[in-house]
Amino acid sequence: MTEKAQRRRFTAAYKLKILEEAAQATKSGELGALLRREGLYSSHVAAWRAARRRGELAGLTRRRGPARGRTAPAAARIAQLERQVAAAVQRAERAEAIIEVQKKVAALLGTPLEPTGPS
């Protein structure tokens, strides 16, 4: 079984190198030979030319998507506290269920439960 194919990623330097070579390809068939040699499509070159015109290949533009590794310290603390609250609620619900079972068993056996805490 083969591995899952991964999308190729090209660096800005590689794109600029290919665009420079494509600009120097003036004879018929040179651009096609370049594309075949590098395993590229003409749409790659067209998209890279447009990106160069927009200034995206200069390396100064922001990356798309959410910022990685930038979480507020308060958000981490809030998440930790929410997990603790959820665990405490789960323990309390489990304890209440156990008490209800004890009450039912005591009622079936006819033995009254003694209160353990201040009421």
C-alpha cells in the first residue's frame, strides 16, 4: 500500500528562479521543456507571475490562516479551570447517584439511613 500523496510546496526562492528561467525562454518550446523538466504546469507559472505582481513572492506578506502558537495565557487558564469544573460536576453527579441507590436499598431493607451531616 502506498503512502497518501502530499501536496507539493514550493518556496518563494524556487518560484522566483522558475519565473526567471521562464522569462529567459524566448525560443519556441523552451518554456514547455522547462515545465516538463521541473514537473510543473503552465498554470503554476501564471499563478506565480500574478503573485509576483502582487508582491507576494517578496516574502513580506502574512501567511493565511490562524496564527500558530499565539494563545493568551488567560485562555489557557480558563480552559484548565473549565476542565476542573467539568470533572467536579461529574464527581458530584456520581456521588448523588450513589446516595440515591443507598436510599433505595435502605428503603427496600426497611432500615432508615442516619443523617451524617448538619441538616
